[in-house]
Amino acid sequence: MKKHLLLSAFLILGLTSCSNERAAIDNVESMKSPEMENFNKALRSVNQPKNRPTAEERKQHSLEMSDSRKELLVPASKDLILSTGISEKEMMHETGGDKTKIIVWANKIYFEKKKQINRSLKLEN
């Protein structure tokens, strides 16, 4: 009888634990802004097979992204930067319209916001 009672207690504990993990994941996703979601989707789209560097680009051994790959990220990058309250004029002044600088800036914002979300989740737990 004790074995059955202990076994059921462990099963209930395990099921509760698993459901809490899903709630935490859902909570993280709900805390992301639409601009963060779009930037994340753009980052994933760059790594899709159809958007990977061509053989010619790989031969150049350049660490810089091709213009076609940058074009996939720039719209979502601009949206993310603008969502922080910075005007289009300020963004263009800071970056000079350079696609690489816009993407790098958006990357910093994205990971900083992600870090803030993780910190707030740690404080909740």
C-alpha cells in the first residue's frame, strides 16, 4: 500500500513539474513583443537552406553576410529599433543607413530584451 501511495505521489509531482515547465515557456513567449518575434523569425529565415551562402560566397571566406541575406533582416531590424522609441531620423543618423550597423544594433536590442525577460522570470521563481 505504501509503495502505491509513494508511486502515485511521484507521478503527480512529475506531472505537475512538466506542466509548470510548459507554463514557463508560454510565459516567455507571451513577454516577447511582436517586433522581437518578427526579428527572431527573420533570423531563422536567414538560416534556411534557400538563404544560406552560395558556394561563391563561401570561397571568399568572408565573415560578412551577403547583401541578399542582409535584406532579409533589415526590415525586422528597423522595426525592432523603432519599437524602442528611437525615431527613423535618429536611427539613420546613428547608422548612416548601413545595413550591417542596423542589424548589429537590432541584435543588441533583441538580446538585451531577452536578458531582461529571463531576469524577470528568475525573479518570479
